[in-house]
Amino acid sequence: MTTAPQINNTPLSPSRYIALVVAWTATIGSLFLSEVLNFIPCTLCWYQRILMYPLSIIITIGILRRDNGIHHTVLPLAVPGFVIALYHYIIIKTDWLPPPPCLDGVPCTVDYLNILGFINIPFMSLVAFFLIIVMMLASRHEPFAEPTNIEGVAALTAREAWLTYALIAVVFGFFVVLAQVIA
């Protein structure tokens, strides 16, 4: 006999909000690295960006809609992103696999950052995708209470939506301040 997951009667579902912060941090962070620090993304970085950027919007909309099935939309983007980031990290840190042929721009083996000997940009991407995957798997066990009856624009201004907006604003604000400090 299986038991139904316990309904979360509060608007806060921690795993979804953690995934939201991670996705927005990765998205704005990658833009910060390329637009403020002028790090030119390689081909594999672009593939990771292509998979990460929509996750920011998808997770935001999923939270605003109180969508219990958000993991069905997020995981098909997060899992390939994780695999690409892992491959990218491996080709930079080891010689186990051959790097892809880079026809234009920066080679995929360029290591812009090397913090503590193992933290670089592909590692940060790998961790971000991993955290999003774990949080989406956890969100399956934290269903929202019945979705709100609020539709359209009213749902975007509902009390539950403000936490989502605040988290995005904090992440954005952090990078704006960081850019000012560096400039």
C-alpha cells in the first residue's frame, strides 16, 4: 500500500526555490563572466547556456503556476546540461577524453578560472545542473496544495509570487553590485 505525498499547504516549496536561485545565479553569472569580465564562451559553454537559460524562466513560471509537474519540463534540459558540463570538466582537467574540434573562437579546453585547483567554470555549471536535478527530484515529494484559482495577470501579482520576484531581484542585484565593484 502506497501513501500519497503530504500536501504542502504553504506557498513555499523549498526545493523549487533552491532550483530557482541556482538557475538564475547560473544564468546571470554566465552573462557576468562574458559581458563584464569579457570571458569568451567556447562551444561547450554555449551548449550549457542554451540548456540553462530556459530553466530560469521555466522554473519561475512553474512556481508562479504552482505546477506540481514542473520536474517533467526541467529534467529534460537539466540532465543533458549536466552531461555536457561533466564532459567539459573532464576534458579540461584530464586527458581521458578527446576535446571536440573547435572550428571558431575559444578552444573548449581553455580554463579561465582555477580556484583551489578544481573549481572552474564547467565545474560551476556542473554543480548548478546537479543541484537543479536534485531539487526537481525532491520537488516530486513536495507537492503544492491545490493550485490557486488565480488566473492571468492576477497570478503574477499574487502574494505567493512576490517571494519568487524577490529571489530573482536579490540574485540580479548581487551581480550588479559585483560589476560596480570590479569596474
